[in-house]
Amino acid sequence: MDEKRIMELLTSRSEGAIKELSNLYGEKCMSIATGILNSREDAEECVNDAYLAVWNSIPPERPDSVAAYLYRVVRNIALMKYRYNTAEKRNSRYDVALDELTEFLKSADDVQNVLEAKELSVLINRFLKKQKKMDRIIFIKKYWLFMDVTEIAEEMGLSRNYVNVHLYRTRERLKKALNKEGYYD
């Protein structure tokens, strides 16, 4: 089944839409949620909540990509669940990924004073569009999907060292790009 057919099922409110979403995208959704939560049970709950959210939002929403839309919903729900679960605790994979980026980004207070979060997003998106496809994919898998370096390496048929080196170099280029834009000092 393809995205167009799933969109038709969702739009027509067919009960088979959820099953098809699960069949086509369930494994990746679980990977995203588990990468953030480190708990299969919590990840399953988030993925099911995401299916319901997509079911309830299409229509009226008509995303260009059902997969991208679903993955974003899963990610957002998993992040909310993570914040709820950990309030003051640390979750290594998620926090380490953010720590790698925030070591050269200004604090949240500074972000609000210097740039709005949307402006930072625009800068990062602009930066990523200029990167080689491989570097862009690795970066997004690590910092958007919160995949572990080992998972990225296995999924892409690369060595862990290759992935680590490319992440480091991409972070350094991002740091320079943000510095050029006056964001990082």
C-alpha cells in the first residue's frame, strides 16, 4: 500500500487506515519513540496515541507526506511523554544528543533574547540544505529521530566511527554557520 491510498483511507474515515499505517510505518514509529523513551511499553503507547492523533487530524489536515506527518506526531508525543517521565531525571540517549548540540548553542534564555526559536530553526534548516546528503541524513537521524550511533551505522551500512566522525564534523560546520549568522560567539 502506498501513501496515496493511506491518505484516501484516512480521508474516507476507513477503519483500515490505522492498520495500514501500522503495517507501513509502525516499525519506524517504534524506533523513533523508543529512541526517545528507552522503554518499549511507553513507545508502544506513544505510537498508538500518534495513530489516533493522525486519525483525528486527517481530515482536515492534508499533509504532503503521511509518513513525515506521522513521524513528527510520534516524535512530539514521545517528547511530551519523556518530559513527563523524567521531570528532573536524565535519559542518556536523548540528553546526550541534545548536550552535543547545546554545548555550542546559547542557553534558552539567550535564544529568546537573540533569536526566536523559529529563526534558529530556519538557520539550521538552511545549513542542512547545504550539506551533503549523507551528512544531512546522519544528522537528522541523530538529532531529530534521536537514533543511537550504532542504529544509524547498522541501518545505513556504515561503521560507528564513520557516523561519529561525520556527526562531529557536521556539528563543527553548524557551529561555524551559526557564528557567521551572529548566533554563536
